[in-house]
Amino acid sequence: MKKNSFQLWPAIDIINGKPVRLLQGDYSKKTQYDQNFADISKTFSKFAYGIHIVDLDGAKQGQPVNTDAIQEIIQNKGNTVQIEVGGGIRNLHDLEQLFSIGVSRCILGTAAFKDQDFLTKALIRYGADKIVVGVDCKNRKVATHGWKTESTVSDIEFITQLEQQGVTTIQYTDISTDGTLQGSATKIFQELHTKFPHINIIGSGGIATLSDIQAVKDTGITGIIFGKAFYENKITAQQLQRFIQHNDRT
């Protein structure tokens, strides 16, 4: 895959060591999928730039929980596929634990918003290529603590601050679209790409079809995270392989 190719990041959300998907971040509205991590990882490696893992138990408890499951995914991934992990990462020890088992990069959410000093230390120790910040928003306001707490800080304010701190990659989720299969927040993505041309923006939420992925690519952002559409066979691995092959030729 070319360095500047559009990036596909299929997602694995984990609760109790099992792959699940939530609707709009609601833990009470979860679907557990009857697939094992080895099979999922091998399938994803055929088309993915990387695998996006969220430790949902970790997000709730404020520390990594499902490290055994994460290790299993790492052991079964393709050699060229990156693994990124988010959920409950609150300190340098948490980062060290995840990097030590082979995680490629870590996603800071609540901690990056609440503790700027920690974010700065993480960037200094590990570099901006290994530290990603999740910008999760309800009505364009940053939400934290597993999307349960909505702040008064706008997405633009937060991303401006992150850029000033040296962050080079963010992942933006419009919570209203997450898990809905009703299309992504392409207007928001387009606006953010225009306002922050030097930030790598990975979108997330709402993907239902290959056309939805194409629509996100057309906004100019770096890539897209998706899960439910794949697990429910609305998009196939073969379609995604063809998409990437076409993308690499153009």
C-alpha cells in the first residue's frame, strides 16, 4: 500500500474478552459477534492498513483490561498491519504495557482531554507517530469517559490545542453516527480537513456500504474506521480488497 493511500481501519471492540459492537457508545446496546480473534485478524490483514482495537472494559475502568485478547490479535495479524489500541489509557505505565506486547500505536481519549501534561510526556517519550488522540463528539462538543460525559469544549477548540501540542494524528467520531449504518459525518470531516490540513484525520462512525467509504475518502481525510458493516456482511473483504487495489492505482 502506498504511503499516501486512503487507510482502512477495521475495528474490534472488546468486552469480556469477546468482540462486540455498540450503538452510539451505549454499553446496554451491544451485539456480540460469534467470531474468534484469529479469524478476524487474518481476514482484516487482507485489506487493512491497520486494526483499530478498543478495550471497552478498559474505557470504563480507566486502565487496560483485555490485554490477553489484544495479544491474541497481534499474534494473528498480517506482518504489515498496524495495531492501534484505545480504552482506559491514563498514564505512561499503561502505554508501556501496551507497547511491550507489540501494539503499534496507542489512542488517548479522556486522558488527552483531561491531562495535557500526560499527553505532552507521552508525545516526548514515544513520538507523535505512536500517540493518536481520539476526538469523540456529541453535537460538535468533546465527550469523555466512554462518551458518557459531554464537555463544553468544541471539536475545533480541542483539535487546535492538540495541534499546538504536537499531535499529528487524530481520530474523530461523531457519536450520533456510530453504529447506526446511516453514513458518516462527511461534512464535518470535510470541514476539519480544510481547517487542519497538516493533521492526519481518521474518521469513524456510520459506515454501511462501500459508497460510504468512498464518500469519506472524497473528503480528503486520511482514513476511516468501521466495524458493524463488515461484521454484518454489508461490506465484504473482497469488496474492500478491490477498493484498496483501485485506490493504489489512482
